[in-house]
Amino acid sequence: MNGMSSASVSYPRSGSRGRPLQFDTLLILAVGGILLISAVMVASASISIASKETGDAFFFLKRQMVFIVLGVIGCGVMTRIPTALWEKLQVPLLLAAFAMLILVLIPGIGAKVNGSRRWIHLPFSNIQPSELARVFILIFIAGYVVRKQKELKTGFEAALFPLGVLAVAAVLLLAEPDMGAAVVLVAVGVGLLFLGGMQLRYFFMAGGVLSLAMVALMLFSAYRKDRVTGFLDPFADPFGKGFQLVQSLIAIGRGGWSGQGLGASVQKLFYLPEAHTDFVFAVLAEEFGFIGVLCVLGLFGVLVWRSLRIAMAAAEANLPFQAFVAASFGLWVGLQAAINIGINMGVLPTKGLTLPMLSHGGSSLLVSLAWLGIVLRIGHEANLSGRSALPRERTGKAVSK
């Protein structure tokens, strides 16, 4: 075959007894590496603030480990659910997504933290509905693209409905406010429409409208304007609106080639806000330097590459819905990771976006790993079709169907 890697485990379930689950080995190893780095960096970046706020230096590490374990279990569960079910449920999932985005805005249901209403309080933890809503919306758009692929290639009218869905979702996210999540969702959604056949001029038209909307939001929102001006010259006000970015840049600069060593970050000691969440990359750069940064970029590169490779395999296996769902995961991981790293390095204005599967955060981690399980399932189904480009086991035995 073409040298791709896969792994198999037994899959004894009714109606498919004897069929092994085949997973992409490189994808699993990349995610495992990211989760390992996540545990190490959350422990290192949060130890000071955890001691001060809770009296337990490893409070955030313990929470992260619980979410990692639950996320891995959720990932395993998702690999056992046929993806045809998601295709059948795409409309109910869309309605559920909008219901969650509306509920979080209702006082008494949505919890307001640091001026943003993004969470719903539960007895054991807070959940961020936008994380799950994003997946449901992209699943719907994947199904829509499959149904309207011919129309998307010939005109713009077919793109109006999914663009309207994205616009409404973006408005609800901006009401929280969560501009970062809105930008990522719209960008990935438009990317799916482009992959589905939307003509290039319409793609650029949609991108232009999105850019103009972002500029308008900046002009009519004082705090967003401050973020942009602070990003353009953070050292003009290093103790005000440029404080967070200045501290991040200092952390990255201190890292040099090989870093200061694990646990030796100075910026995490109450200088750099959100050190274990949105700015964990800066702490990683300070402690492990350019070499550590390259390792993390490499892992995310493999994750995106293998996700898109699974999407291509599903397309070759005549599984178009599955192909677009896998592609949406790869686009999301790549885009959000690039934005988070760009923010940490001062290339983009500051936004509240986590580094996928690496930053501390329960909702993001759980949803990301569950979504990964769906992608792994797509790779398995592409293999079973007998027409994909993904390999069979190298033992010389054919995969039973």
C-alpha cells in the first residue's frame, strides 16, 4: 500500500462480530503526546496560582487528569457509534446547538464569569456549551454540503442557508461575548463550503464579509479596540492594555533555544495571566525553548495531517458526509492552534481561545477527544469499505468485513 500506519483492536459487538477496529497509529500517538505535554505544562504553569487560590499546588493538574481520563473514555465510546447515526441526527443536533447557545445567555442558567456569560453551572463543574454546539453545527453543515454539493458548484444561492446558520451562531457567540469561538466556527464552516465546491469568488466574498464584520465589531466595541491597539504596540502601555501580551513575549523570549527548564518559568509566578489556560504555550516556550515549541508544532502538524488524510480516505471510499466531518476536525484543530499560538507570540490580537487538548479546560478537552473518537471511527469505516487509501494490517491477513 502507500505506507500509512494503522492499528487494530477487537471489536466484538452485535452485527459486526469479528470486525477489528482499525485506528490511525500516528494520529493516536500525536494526540497522546499532546495530552502528555498538557499534563506536564498544566502542572507547571498552575502550581503557583493553585497554591494561592486553593491551598493545593496540584489542584488544576488533578482536574486536568480527570478530564483527560473522561475524555479518553468518551473518545472510545465515540469510536463504537456508527457515523451514519450522526448523519441521520444532523437537524436535531443543529437545533440542540442553538438551544445551548441561547440557554447560556439566560440569567440564572448561564453563569457570568469575568464579564462573559459562557458557562452553565453544574454541581460537579461548569460546562461551556459553545464547545459542543460548534461540533453539532459543523456536523449539520457537513451533511448540508453533501446534499447540496451540485448546487454549491454552480451558484451562490445554495450557500446562503449554511452561511445564515453560521451568522446566527456567531451572533449568539458574540452575545456571550466569545469572539474567538465565533471567528473559528465561521472560518471552519466557510472552509467546509469551499471544500464542498463553493466557487472561489464566493469563498473570497464570504471571507471579505467576515473581515468587514470583524472590523465593525472592533470599531463599535471599546474593549475590542483596546485589544487591537494593545496588540499593535503592547509596550506603549506595558502595565495596562498591553500587559498580558508583554508578559507572554517576555516568557517566549526567555526560553531561547533550549528553555529555562521544567518548572523554571518566572512569568507564571503571577506575572502572566491565564498561564495554564490561554497562555500555556508561552510558559512552555519559556521552559522548553525553541526545541519544545518545534515539538508541539510537529505534534499539531501530524494531528491535522492525519485528520485530513482520513477525510481523503473517506472521500475515496464514497463516504462524503464522513469526509467532511473529518475535514472539519482537522480544519478546526489547525486554525484554533494557529490562532492561540499567534496570540501568544503577538501576531494576533488577544482573544480567549485555548490551545486544543493542551490548555487546561474541561469542556474543551472532553469535546475535542469525543470529536477525535468520531474521526477515528470514520477512518475505521473507510478501511472497512475496501476502497479507501488507508492500509490494512501488515500481518498479511485481510480485514474481515
